[in-house]
Amino acid sequence: MREIINISASHRTNHVLTQFYNGQEQLLQDDNANNETGVFLNPVVDKISKTVSYSPRALLWDARNGVGSLGLHEYETSHDYYFDPNRKPEEATQDGVQVIQTHQRIPKSEFQTAIDSSGILPELNDTNTKYWSDYSKLVFGSSNLNTLKDWYHNVDDPSLPDFQDQHQAYFNSYEVGYNEFKSQYSADFIDEKLHWQLEACDGLQGINLLSELDNGWGGFSSSLLLEVRDELPKTDILTWGFNKDDALSLEKPVRSSKTNFDLICNKIRSTISLVRDSQLFFPMYSDPQQSMWRSAGAATLLFDAVNAVSSNRVAEDCVSLGQIAGMLTQGETRRNVVSQLNANGIDFSFYSHVPKLKTTGDELYNQLTISRDPKYVSSEPWMLKAYEWQPSDTIPVDYRLNTTYMTNLAVTEKPRDVFKSWFDLVSRYFRYDSDREELKEELGTLASEYEHGWYDDDESGDDY
């Protein structure tokens, strides 16, 4: 067995993993499923009842209260979590137990109440899926969940936790996030939570790291990845970075607002760090018009397809995360940004939203296509097969109609547009930043990795 651990850092990406693991739960219902269950799920055998339960091979980070109504030990036997929808905490009846209320109660969703009572599941929508735990089908317990100590869930903007719930300081900068992980969680996370997951694996295949890039989570995940890479230097790590629109993608002046400028500052620093320490980097687009539930349902089309290939039960169709990385980089390990991200006809790449520079071409360096159609046959070496998708009913209906879709991934010349534009922005606007020259050097090197042929040296991003 070659297991994969998924690490998520942000409320948005926790929605993505929730949708993905709901799909893994769906596969458990199919005796003829063509996936290896143990790749993403840890089986626990109860010898007394002769049953098997499954827990996600996952580590989720969120702000305090970000897990919604889910208690850290709610479904464990330690009884150190109190929840009774019909009683207030001060009315607790357990003998010898003192109940301490740490925050205002968040009521269970109708969906979770229905699961606990084996009732009829309600239809999901943008309103009843504010928290990822509102519709999770697998149990995320104390071995999976990690919480920021001083940062509280921000209902108005879940991507920006609120420091001490004071509505004055938010988790909105790369530096804050980077220092938060490094100073508060680094040792405990590696020595306890990560090692617990590693010990539950027979032979780790790789890690998926999912995070947002525009805010403090980008710095947080950069620091986290640095520690994981130091602990597991030979492990294949694929990073999925979620990007909101910014001044560059919207073609607005960089200084049009402080928010626009801060978004780009965070995005540049996060991308450089994560690209450097990953085998592959997927720059995902976060659609501002969609709720996190709906956006995660769409992103699962791509995320599930890539990971399905690595959990194929059919040996000749199984391709590891490391092999996928090798196919897309072909030995050029610094050329590891997968800029073409298309699944079921949907373009998921943030880089598609960045304006094209005048002289950048359309060179396609390496590509691969994943088919989920069991009847599809191809002898092309860049064609991979995955089992037919069995989406959970928590995926929005319009995204789960086609279960035999194609996924196209490619490393192209497009990242040059992004890195060159960022280079110009750093040169012009980061005049007093201590890391200005280092950022310019990194961006210049990255841009050169995606250059093909001759370019006009006078080219610049003066329009932005």
C-alpha cells in the first residue's frame, strides 16, 4: 500500500478536502469500486464487533470555531466534549464533570443531524453549507484537526481569521502567517500530528498540500511546507495554491486599493516559497462569485481526478504522485508549475486570468490527460486512466452530471507572463522591502525556466 496524506491550511481548502473525502466515503458503498481504499483512508479494525471504520489520512488547519459545530472529541470515547442540543452547558448532568463554555454554541446543521439520526439528508445549498463540517460524511477527529490558538473564525470572511475575536487585526499577511506557524506550532505539528499519520502508513507515497495564497494562510503553509520538507526530504509533495483575483488579473492599477496591493504581495511571496519546495505546483483559481461549498465542489473534479490515478486498484493503470510529477517536468524539476488545469471543460488555472505579455508564446513543454471513462483506450504515453468518478451527493448537481470526464494538465510558457509581471511589480513598488532583491532574483530565475526561444529585452509590464 502506498498511502497519500492530505494537508489543508485554510477554511476554503478544508471545504475541498471535505468534498474529496465525501467521495471516498461514497466509494466505500461500492463493493466493485476500482480504488484502493487504504490510500486515502486509514482502516481501524474492531476485533470485538468485527467491523472496520475508516478515518481520513488528513491534517486540517482552521481558525478557532472554524470547524463549526464539530467537537474535537465529539465522536470519541473520551467524553471530554459536551454537546446536548436540548440543554445549556450549565445544565450538564454528567457526574463529576465541569463544563467550560469556550465560545457561543454553533448549532449542528440539518445535514449532520440527519446523519446522526439516520434520517433523510436535506438538499444542500449556499446557505446551509457555511462550515465545511456542515456536510462532512467522514469523521474528522482529534488526530486530524488543528486549530489556531489566537485567531477566531471570521464569519464575514472565513479566509481572514480574527485575532482574539477583537475585530481589529486579521490573518491577512504572509509574514503573520509564516511567523505564526514557525513560532507556535512547528515542533508539535511535526512531532505529534504528522508523525501520528506517518505511523499509520505502511509506505508513504506522497503528500498533497492545499492552501490559499492571498492571505496569512499562504505564509503559514510556506512555513509548514519548509518543516515538512526538512522532515521528509525525499517525499513527493504536490501543492495546490488557491488564488483570488487581484489587480493584475483584473487589469487594475496595483495601488488602486491597499487590499489589491496586499493580495499581490502575499501571493508573490507564497508562490515563490511553495514552488521552491514542491514537486508540482497547481495555481488554482478561486471564483469570487461562488460560495466555498460550490467552489470546492467544482475543484474536486480536478483534485479527485489527479489523485484517482494514484489510487487505482488496477496495477497497470496506477501512477504514483512522483510519476505524475516526472511526466510533467521531464527532469526539469524547477519547471514545476502546472499552468494548464482543465477538468470536464472547466478551466481551473488562475494563470489563465493573468494578461499575456506581448512576446510570450504558446509553448507546451509537457502534458498529460486523465480519462475517467472505463471504455476509453489510448496508447499515448501521456494518457492516463482513472476509475469512473462516483461523486458524493454533497457535490452541487451541475458538477456531478458527467462521471466519465477528461482532465488535461500541462506545463506551458504561461508562468513566464506571471513571473515577469511580478518581477516588474516588485521592482517598482517594493522599494523599501528588505527582501526586494531576493524576490527579484527568484522571480527572474523562475521566469527564465519557462522561456522558449528569443524575447524582446525591452518588454515590460508598464501597463500594470
